[in-house]
Amino acid sequence: YYNRACLYKRINQYNKAINDYTEYISFKSQTFNAFFNRGMCYEKISQYDNAIKDFENCTKIQKNNLSPYFHIATKYYKTNQNEKAFHYYDTILSLNPNYAPAYHGIGLLRDREKNYIEAIEYFTRSINIDTTNSVYYYNRGCVYKTIGIISQAINDITSAIQYSPDKIMFYDNRAYLYAKNKQYALAI
């Protein structure tokens, strides 16, 4: 069942994969990979409650594996359950204080709450750990833009472009910021 489920997952047949993972789990109830993969399939079909249940089972099987905690936090973030998302990001940081995606996740939560100074602090922590992640720079730059610190927003979005030169959205936002800052020649 497990191998066939993996094949179904690979070809985006998520419901069939879920059925086979479920069969496999009925025989081997302590299998991290089957729960994790089934959780990923539930994510793909937007069944977040079921995905969270599977990822929570993963955390019981492998308490120090950060991936299921991160998936749970992300699902709670996507469904606007900020306190639950924060709890899981915080749990990740208690297991590994150098996990940049968790700091970034908290930064997104703080931005959503309009707590911009804390959002910048958390994005900065994620950047200090992973200095080449363009999304971290971009999101911090967007917060700087929101609070009107245009020069810092331009710097961050320029850094984002440096690490992901193929992201057109980054260029568009930087051009907007140059224009807002009356640097019209650079906006073009």
C-alpha cells in the first residue's frame, strides 16, 4: 500500500494516495512517513484539519522532527488561527532556535497583526540565520514600505532581487518605491 500511495502522490492522485496511506497505517500505526505523506496529500486537497491531525501524529512519533510542526504552524497561519500558529512556531524555536522559517512565520503573524516593529525584528532574525533567502528580505521590505521607511524598503527589495533575480514582482515593487521616493530615473 505504501509504495502505491507514494506513486499516486507523485502523479497528483491525492485521494487514491490518501486511501492507500490509510490502509498502510491500519497495519503500521507508528509510521512517520505514511502520516507525513498523507498529511501532505490532505494539504493538496485543502483538507487542513485532516492534514493537521496527521502532522500531529508525526510529532508524537518523532518529537524532534521540525517538519510536521512547521506544516501545522503554516496551516494555522493560512486559516487565520494566529495564536495556534504562533504556538507551533514557538515550539519549533524551542527545539531549534536557529530555524529561520519559524522566525519568518512569526514575522508574518506580527505583520498581519499590524505589529510592524516586531515583524521587522522577526524578519531580521530569519535573515541573520539565512542571509540568502529572498522572501525574508522582500517581506521585511514590504513592512518598511508599510511604515514609510522607503529607503530601507528599497534596500531590502534590492537584496531580494540579488538572491532571486527572476522574481518580476520584486522589480515591480522596487520601481514603485523608487517612484514614491521621487527617484524616477531608477524606477524605469
